[in-house]
Amino acid sequence: MRDDLPLESVPDPRAASGEAAEIDRRLAARLAALRQEHGLSLDALATASGISRPTLSRLERAETSPTASLLGRLCTVYGRPMSRLLAEIEADPAEVVRHAAQAVWVDPETGFRRRGVSPPARDFAVELVHGTLPAGASIAYAAPPVGGLEHHLWMLAGRLDLALDGVVHALLPGDCLRYRLAGASRFTSPGPDEARYLIAIGRP
């Protein structure tokens, strides 16, 4: 998968790219299937997620690609981590996940890059994610997709201010923060360099 694959809730200029377009179609189809599995109309999903009905309709028709924030809201409604949603549109990973095969998503709103180092898979309760957040960027999540997810965040480079339920943890290289995700969270890279970190995520 391309490292520059964006997530953006605007008309997608990459429609001519076969690989990117196929990924968008699979994601759109999965989002539509999840809504049907949960017995939700577009209006009901709009109310539950806070995303407008027209935007939801365009997402499910693969006319736009969602930002990380929009995917986060939908994952909260559907009760699954974003990584598991993304894994559901990929083939089952091999035991050895080569660097070139690790899915990378880029959010053009913030420049945040998310690499699925060890993506979700059957019979495994833990996944490993590498995050890179540019200096000055911030991503906020109103609620976790699944309450009680266990996170072990290990800082690799830069600085990260991670707010959990209003409490800010200033993390530097080598620091490890362990927590269970229960409420709102905000990831901020104060700079001057980008923040790079690994998160081990365990299902509750």
C-alpha cells in the first residue's frame, strides 16, 4: 500500500489511481455493510455520529475519503478500533509482516501518518501501530471506539502531549505511558520536531 494514501473528506483527486481507488471502494463498501449490520438508516447514523447525512452518503459511495476524525466517529458508533476497520478491508496478514506490506494512512488535515506495523488478525489480541505527528499538529477524539482498550505508548522521537480525560502527559523519547482508553483523548506534537511513537493496543 502506498505511503501517501490520504484520508480526506473532499472530492478525491486520486480517483485515477487504480490501487488507491480500489482501497477507497473497499472501505466504502465496508462502511455501508457495517451500517446495514447495525440496522441504521443514514439519518440515524448521522444523529449517532454527528456526521451529516450527505457526507455519510458520499463516503459509502466512495465519492470522498474520510479523515481520521470522521473514521474515529464511525468506529465509536460501530464499537471497533479504527485499525480493525482498516484490517477488515485487507487480506489476512502473514506471520511476518514485511515493511513494504504494512498499511500506511496519511491524514491531510494534520499530516498524521499511521503505520500498521502488526495489524489486527484472528487469534491475536494485540496490534502494534507506529504514529508520526508533525510539529504543531493535533488530533482529538471525543470517545474511544471501544471502551477499555489497553494502550502502551512508547515515545521514539520528538515530544508528544497526550491528554486523557483532561490530564496532559508530556512524553519525551524513551518514555512509556500505559493506560486504558475510556474517554476523550488528544494527541498534540508541540515541536520543534515531529513526534514519533509506537502504540501496542490490546483488546479489553
